[in-house]
Amino acid sequence: MKQLLNTPVLATTAVIVFAIGCAGAEKQKPQATTREPASDPSSHVTVHSASDPNRNGSSEDLGHAGTNKLLVPVNDCDLNDCTVEPSPQLVDSVRTRAAEARSCYEEALKSAPTLAGRIVVSFRVTHEGAACPIKFIQNELSTSSTLEPCIRTLLERSYPKPKGGCVDFNLPLKFVPEYIEADAGTAGGAKS
């Protein structure tokens, strides 16, 4: 009978000790004080997610590929570097345009009959086949006011689409009047 009387006392004592221990633990916890960072508009970060219905458009826009608000076009002209190798069709197209640049030179010769020299043009063909604005890296014929605009118009047209991205070109063009070429050929032939 002694055992029966002691058991409820032990159980009651254990419950009281446990309750006091829990209450004491709550009082001992330091309360975390978190400060909100100061509002700085220059450090604002916006996260866009496919699961976020409030991004750039309405919830009806989700999952629709034709929604212009959600699409950001790639501008190959702004990229630092293009590493795609040009296709043979693209190279042929650039060579054809380089040959057509002779007509720009022939037109410039009408106002400056001794015009001769080298031009190096740098340009990029985008993944869509469009030409980015060209840059004249070297122009020994800068005295002609009609040559650069004519070459620019000729080269800034569409090209065959490169596969896998954009392509950079540095195109050297050497212009010499035909009578100088003919004289050089005759002189070379007379010496042999």
C-alpha cells in the first residue's frame, strides 16, 4: 500500500517540476530584436518567377508564349563577343557584298580619279541574319564623302541566319583604280 500512495505524489511532483522548468525556460530566452534595413532605392532587387502571378503582366499572361510583356528580346548587337563559326552560305554572302562594294568605289572615283587605299570594316550578323551597325576600323579613303555611306548601306542588309548565334566579321577592302591594276600587271609581265 505504500507504493500506491507514493506513485501519485511522484507523478504530481514530476508534472510540477516540468511545468516550472518550461516556464523558466521561456523567461530565459532572449528576445531577438531584428532591425529592418534602411530603405535604399539603389539596392532594390526585383525577382521575377514563373510562379509569381504579379510579374510584368496579369495572371492571364501566365503560360502564353505570345505575351510580349513577358518576353525580353535578345539584342546580339549589345553582346561582347560572338563565337559562332559562319556557315559557307554566310561567308559567300559577305564575299558577294565585298565585291559589290567595288561599285561604291567606282562612283567615288568620278569625283576623285586618283582615290586608292584600304578600308577595314567591322560588323556583326545577328542570329536573325540582320547586320548590326558597321564600324570603319581603318579608312585610307576618308577623303571621299560618298564611299563610307555607300558601303554602309550595302553591308547593313540582311544575311543568311547563322546557326547558334551571332557572327563577327572584319572585312578588309582594298580599292585601286583599274588603270593602276592594268599597269602593274603589264609591268610584271614585261619583267619575266
